[in-house]
Amino acid sequence: MNIKDELLSAGQKVWMDEQGIAGGDDWLGRIGTALDEAKALIAILSPEAFGSEWVRRELNYADKARKPILPVFCEHCDIPSWFELQFGGLQRLDWNPLDEE
């Protein structure tokens, strides 16, 4: 079972940009609305995520809105200084989806 399925089975509402934005939707508007409506942000982090300007923007937006942020590392990666500076004090979780197979 993946994180999304675990949260759904626990009765939590889950929104992901891969499934929450339909063709022709205002992409920035949908992400902003989803973050505004979220109770918290679970950030699944990997080297690819740290390389994404959009992940950084979404984290910054959630942080400015004072949303609780739970960083979940799905694979080992070097943590960039911008993340450590802004979110270094947050409790982190290590999760490897391959361990669940």
C-alpha cells in the first residue's frame, strides 16, 4: 500500500496534482486552491523533487500559509541548502516504497 492509499484508508482527504488537475484547468490556480484548502502538506522528497522549481514553490507557499509540512524522504538524497535553511527543524520521515514490496 502506498502513502496515498494509507491516508485514504485512514479517512483522510488526499489531493495530488497528477490527478487533481484536468486538461484545460488553470494549473496555478488549482495548485494554489488545493494548498489553501489543505490542512497539511506531505512532501514526498527525492533528488528529482529537490530539482523541481515547482516543488520549491509549493513548499514556500505552504510555509507562508503556515500549513504543517511533513517531509517524507522516499530515497536517499543530498539535502539542498535552501531546504535545510527553511525546513531543517522539521521532523522528517524516511520511507522507501521498495521496502513494502
